[in-house]
Amino acid sequence: MGRTEATLRQTAQEGPDGADMHPWVGDVSDLAAITAVMNGVADRFGRLDVLVNNEGVAIPGTVDQIDMDSYRTMMSTNVDGVFFAWTEA
């Protein structure tokens, strides 16, 4: 799962030979997107056996250097995204 279809396609193309990859477009910080992907996986494969939460955003800087938008981007991806995925899995 990733936010941009082009990046996902490139990743799938660069995957190992014989890999059976199924890219899904969505933003992990968006509960509706997570729900749609989880439902799509369950519909396509019948169930979800393994979930790897490997998303993350790091914006360099100290607390006094990071603005609120940057902070929310990190928290919504790194924390909310993990929570949303596990509650929908």
C-alpha cells in the first residue's frame, strides 16, 4: 500500500522475479483508505493472514524547529496509520 500508483507500479516491477505482488493505493493516515484497502484484500483473497505496518515519516528537526503541519504528518502516518490498520485488520 502506498499513496501514489506510479511509485507502487515501479516497486512491483523492481520486485524479485516470480514475486506475486498486489499494490494498493491509499494513505495509511486516512481511516477510510485503510478500511477500503483491508476490505479489498479480504474480498480478493478471502482473508488477511499477515499485516506488516512498515510505514513511516521522519521530518528532521527539534521540537522547536518543527511546525504543526510537519508534526501532524508524522503522527498521522507513524501512529494513527498503525492504529487504523490494526483496528481494521
